[in-house]
Amino acid sequence: MATQAALGAPRASAAGAPAIFYAPHQDDEAIGMAGSILEHKAAGRPVYLVLVSRGENDGLARLMNVGAWGLRDRCAAPDHWHDLNWPTDGANKIVSARTAEFTASAKAIGVDEVIDFDLPDSAHGDATYGKFVDAVTAKVESLAKKYPGASHKFSAGWLDVTATHKACSDAAYRLKGASGWEWSPKAGQEPKRDATYILMATSPGSQQPGSFLTTTVHLRSPEFESVTATTGVHTPWVEGTQNRGRVTFTTRGAQFQDDAQALGTVAAATADVETVTATWVRGRDSGAGWIRFPSDGIKVGHGAGGDLGTVTADKISVNGINTQWVGDRDAGKGWIEFPQSGVSVRKDGNQEWGTVAADKADLNGINTKWVQGRTAADGWIEFPAAGLNVFQGAENRQWGTVAADKADLNDLITHRAQVKERLTLQGGLTVDNVLETQDGPPRLIVHAESEFEGKVNANGHLSVRNADVGWIMHTRDDLVAINGDLRVHGALRSDS
Ligand SMILES: [Zn+2]
């Protein structure tokens, strides 16, 4: 332990002038100053020890006698019981008992001279606190005059909960601002590793604080089982003991490093963040998928190499797709690929052509082997080199029927033709074989002239009629009958 502050010659090694320690009460010399007193003695300094107040605390004597207080009946020393049998007369007799102990303690730790300010322990009252500080200040000043060059050592400080201790600290701070005094350590040279602890002993029955000890220690590399900070920890970084991973606190937040000081790994079940900035993101396993972030978007892959991966989603809303092909989810159904000439529709997951089903298709051209109605029973058309063939359904290549309002053809080659109303032949009619009438009145009506370059055979009879007089000539029953005159320009010959 060290004193918190000193006035006068600062160092234990400053030989010659005395180091004067100020104990607010009896026992403070042992609890708060003994280590520093021994340091000064070891450095060859004379040490004077001031007992500031009389310590007339009769309640303390009763506690020490009865024993059952915060430390139960046993003090921290082994095999030692608080059964001091101190006088309890109300106040005064405790003073001589405590002071005798103080004197013995001072002797034990090598103090050269004990000085008793003999002040009442009156700093506990609000009305008397200031006067107590005044009295301490005046007495310290008088000692300073008496021992020029001495250093004045105060323990405790403004955090102390014992009023008399705090008052001694206040006196020191008051002298700090007075002329002729030098405060040690100087401003900016205070030990930065100091830490102040307030130790609280509680009564086991009531859990009420029973005693306080404030002390300041130097810590270079302390070890604790655990540390609890109630308001915060200020440190540039935190590092593990066995595994030397480190958390460094930067102006922007915190940085995690591994034991080689490279950026480390944070393991957590959940991370709840506003923004993630990453070079890439991947699943936990070595073969898992990953996402990288090139300047034009994201790239999804899997495994250790650069293999592209699969994005599975309920829907994708995009402005454009650049893809080699599009397929069904199980890859065994229809799919589309995109050659330079357009799109190819395939089926069954292989190269066989598939079926496009649509309500309408608006095309500039169709190249196709055949065209058929929607079912297998419907007619169909195929396209041989000579033109087109029209077939009935049922796959038996029966010729089908073409129905149209008009057909404008250069040639008509047909096995049969049936004209339901009228056949008009503008260029004439050439019949290679027989022209015969079949149904209806068995007659052929020619309104203009009829010319026959060959024979005229009339099976049955041949009749020549005149619109004016009815029939003129006919053959019938091996007889030629003339109705009217018969004019013969040459000979009329009869063979019978
Ligand atoms: Zn004390």
C-alpha cells in the first residue's frame, strides 16, 4: 500500500528530513500506512507518526469486548478472539486503551516519534466538520514550520466514508492550494495504475454495512478470479489468458483479433445488427453455399471453389434473366434453351422436342412437318415437297376433306367430282372417255349447236325436235319416222 498523496519531500528516499504520517485514528497507522512507513524507514528516513483524533468511540469498545460483531467473535488474525476487556465508561477510557495500542503499533513498525494532536473525534457532525478540518490544517502547518523540509503523508481521500478520515484528506487538499507547499506527485505524474477499493464488512445478521476500509493499491498485472465493475470498464483492449484472442476497442466500436493479431472469429448463436459489411458470406460446413459481392451484385456459389450454386425461393422478381436454359424443378420435365436463333422447347429432360401450349400464336412463319387439330382424331396436314396433303384423323392416312368457298386452281386432278349445283366450263369440256348422266331426268341439254366429230350412237331412239312443230324425225323400233317433208339431193337407195 502507498499513501494516496504527500506534501513536502515526495520520495521515501529523500534522506534527512522526517516523513510525517497522519493517522486519523488509532489503528489507521497499521491498516493504511504501515507499508509506506516501512518503505520510508528502509530508505533511511526518520518517520514521525501523528495521531490526529482521540478516537473516543465507546461503542467500538463495547463491540470489541462483546465480540459478536461483523467479524463474529474472531478477528482476521488466526486463533485470536476479540475479548479485549476494554473499559467502557461512556467515552474517555477507551481513548487511553486505543492510544496504548497505537503507541505499541508505532513502535513495532519503527516509528521514530509519535505526535498526538489530541483533537476530539468530532468530524462526524455536520456542524463540527469544518472546524475539525480547520484544526487539522493549523496543526499540520505548525509541524511544517517546526520541521522544515519534512514530507507530510495522508492516507484515505474524498471517497472515504469515515468523516474523520475524509477531513484529514480535505486538510491536505486545502494545503495543496496554499503557497509554500509542494504536492506530490505533481499534476500529470500521478501513478496511473492506482486503483481505489472500498472494502465493506457486513454484519451477518442484518447485512448492514458494519465497517469500511478505503485503500489505494498499485496494480501492474493483477490476477483475479473474476472482476465485477458496477459502472464500467475503461481499457484499450481485452485479451484471453490461455487463448490469446483479443478484443480491441476502436473509435468505431470493437475489433476482434486472433492470437496472431489477425482479424479473428466471433462465434455466436445470433447476431442482431443493422448492417453487415462482408467480403463474402458462407454456411458453416466446408461444402456449404456462399455469397460473394462483386460490384454488379451478388454471386451465389458452393463448396471450396468457384462453382455456382442454387438459389431456392418461392418467387423471383427480376427485370431480366440471362440464362443458358430454364427447366422444371425436378429437371425431368420440360425445359427451354436459348440458341442464337431463338428458343428451343424440349421435353423429358433430354433433347426431344417438347410441346408449347398456348391460346394463340402470332408468327411470321412456321416450318413444320405436319399440322393437326388438337386431338388424335382430328384431321392433319403434312407438307411434302409437292405441296400439302390433307388427311383425316386416326393416323391411317385417309385423305381428308378440304372445305372452302372457292378454290382457284390451275389444274384439278381428281378421281371423282361432284358439283352440287352447277358446273360452268369457260374453256370447254374435253372428255377422254365417256360422258354420261346418271341421276335425275336422263338427258343432256345443249342450248347451242352440238357437234360430234365421231359417230353418234343413240341406244334406244334418236329424236330431232323443232320448237315450232314438235318432233321432226326420230328413230325407233328399227324405224326412221319423218314428220313433214323428206328432201333428198342425191339418190335414195333401198337395200332390201
Ligand atoms: Zn480511523
